[in-house]
Amino acid sequence: MAKAKTYAQVQQQIQALQREAETLRRKEAADVVARIKEAITAYGITAEDLGFGLSARAGNGTEAIAKRRPRPKATATASAPKYQDTAGNTWSGRGPRPQWLKDAISAGKTLQDFAV
């Protein structure tokens, strides 16, 4: 009569089988990739032929399988300074006025005194 397995023993077997399965999957995938590379070289297949190019050729028997990649979001760029003081502080004229400019205007200067 076979001895009953414990839960821990079954879990160990499962983990061992999962490791074995992952090893086999990696080996098989490597073999598939090698065969694909050979075919690409032998037939001169391009990314465009596979639908990965900028525009897949119509009527070549392949479907574009690559999804369109989203464009990167635009990042805010600093505007060229329109106003500058002698200390090197600058302001592009966009957004709220900086404190250095407010202080200078309240001291009697004009905005045009700082125009670049």
C-alpha cells in the first residue's frame, strides 16, 4: 500500500515541476527563436514584411500585428526669457510674475526696464 503524501510534499513536487516546466519553456523558446532567425536570414524577411515597419505593404499576405505605439507625452519646455535683471534673474513672461520682478516694480521700475 502506498504511503499518503502530505500537503508539504505535494507543494514541493509542484514547485519542482514548475521549475522543470520553465526550463523546458526557455529551451523550446530559444529553439523557436533560432529557427525564426534562420528563416529571416534565408528569405531576407524584414520587419516591414512582418508588419512591424512604419507601413506594412499592401497585398504581401501579412497582417500588421504590431500595435501602434503611443506617442510620448509632450514635456514642458522653458520659454526664452523676455525679462532679466542685473542679478541674472529671468522671467519668460508666462505664468505669475516672480517675486524679484514684483519687488523691482514696486520700487519704481517698469516692466520695460527688464525687457531682454
